[in-house]
Amino acid sequence: MKFAENLESIETLLLLNVDFKKDDLIFEKIKKYITLNKGSHLMFSQENSGQYLNFLTRRLNNLYRVQLDETHLNEQTEEICSLISEFTAIGGGKYPKTLTWPFRSETDIYIQEDNYSESGLGWQTWIASYAMASLMDEEIFDVRDKKVITLGCGTGLCGIAAARFGAKRVTLTDNSEKCLLRAKKNIKLNNVTCATTKFLDWDLYASKKFFDSFEDHEVDFEVILAADCCYEMKMAFTIPFVILNIFKKTTSKNPIAYITIQVRGELFTEVETLEKNLKNLSLQVEKKVIGYTPGRLFGNATFTFLKIWCGS
Ligand SMILES: C[S@@+](CC[C@H](N)C(=O)[O-])C[C@H]1O[C@@H](n2cnc3c(N)ncnc32)[C@H](O)[C@@H]1O
């Protein structure tokens, strides 16, 4: 992985993992790594500086007092990526690793995860997909006998859960080949025969290529599931069009989309914009905030849960 990509990865991880900022264990481990592995003084060369790097450097220095060594930036940033993903992924540990996700209906789903440097943001199973899966488990909404597509499937939990909870057919999509490969392995691991994977890139929503991976007869989705798919402002603009395009193209009547997004302070504007843009496309939107109640398995996180459909 290139230095710039590594920096981007670290920055995203820092932004997304709010708790990480307070986690001394991670900080100590990174610091120890840097100290042991050469760096003592931070001296970025002129060509590497610039706003972005300064921002990151300040963050790393202020928050973690990490010292990078300019002669080993590539190796160091890659290692930091792995360390951050190791410590911030649920459970931590070596990669690939398998986690068991329990459900009220006593269904266990097994998900193997890569590390961040392997699979980008889909490397871990985000809690929003566990929330989505739990809502199916709790029968808050129903996918039984439905044809389902999941957007930005990552490791695949949400789609595999849909298959487990009775969907007729599930298509897990992502624009990351690494994620699709991992999702495919997880489908196999859970032995859900009605689930498959396909490439789908939200950024192509306005292009003829958008449905390229699908045969016409395969676009008959009744339910769209999107867990944690609005963490950048541009997604608040693309996801509504992605949903609208699928609604327009599907041969099924009355398709419905469900979105879960963990409530994170720093994403407030993105989620508000997403909701506004969905409505601007004349889509019907019902919004709920769901949180922990006794008996729920997804801990004390809070989620925005959107139900989206056409017409009145
Ligand atoms: C935060 S992860 C969520 C993964 C999964 N839904 C979950 O909750 O565990 C976002 C996912 O969206 C995918 N993604 C990001 N941009 C995308 C795009 N333009 N088109 C399709 N998928 C995209 C990433 O590869 C990643 O798997």
C-alpha cells in the first residue's frame, strides 16, 4: 500500500473510531512499535508535507504522541494501519479471524474478517449491520421469501442474516473485490445457498454500467438493505440515486429499502442530508432512532433506521 493511501486509511480510522482516541492500550502499542522500530524524531520532508499530512501529523502527535521516522514512512504507516484495525475491530486479535454473531432466535452467524490494509472499510463487520440483522431477527421488518440486495456488503453479515432469516434470494454487493471475496467465503462458511455476491459501485449510479454485473432478469429486488453506507458527504448524494435506480429498474412491485447507520456525532450532517436527498427524489421516508432495550443484543449503540419506499 502506498504512503498516501496509508495516511488516508489512518485518518479515516481515527475519525471513525471515536473510542480509539481514549484507548491508551492502542496508543501504547503504536508508540512502542514506533520506538522499537526506528523512529524517534518526526521530520517530514517538504514534498510530503502539505495540509493533509500536517493534519494527520498533528493528530498523531497530539493524540498519541507517535513519532514517525521519515525514512520508514511506508512500513510504519502500514503497520499503524494494521495495529489500529487490530485494536479497533471488535474483539481484536490476528487476521483473518472468525467472529460469532449471536441472535435472539438462537441463530449464530460466523463472519471471518480481514484487516484494514486488506479490505478497506469493509474489513470489519460494522455494528450497523448487526443492528440491521437484529431487526430482521426481531421481526421488526420481514425479508421472508423476498429477493434482497445489500449495498456495500463488507464482510457480508447483513446479507447472510437476510438469507438466514428466510429471504428467497440475496445478492450481496460492494465495489471492493476484496470485500466481495471475503463475503463469498463467509456465505460458504455459513452454508447459505441462496446468497451470491456481485460488483456494484454507487458512484456509477448515473452510468449505463451501473447494472453491468446483472442480467436484466436478476434485477427483481423487493428489499434493499444498506448498513453503514453513509459515512462521507458524497454518499448522502449517491445512495438516494442508487436506491431510486434500483426501485426504477426492479420488476418487483412495491420495493422497500432499509438503512441503518450508527449515530455518530461527526456524521450528523451527512445523515440529515441523506434523508433530505431521499425526500427530494420524492421517496417516502420513515425515520426511527433505535437503541438498546433489554433483551437486544447489539449493545448500547444508537442507530438511525430509515425505511424508504416509492409513492404514498
Ligand atoms: C462502513 S463499511 C460497511 C460494511 C457493511 N455494510 C457493514 O455494516 O459491516 C462500507 C462498505 O461500503 C463499501 N463501499 C464504499 N464505497 C462504495 C461504493 N462507491 N460502491 C459500493 N460499495 C462501496 C465499502 O467497500 C464497504 O464494504
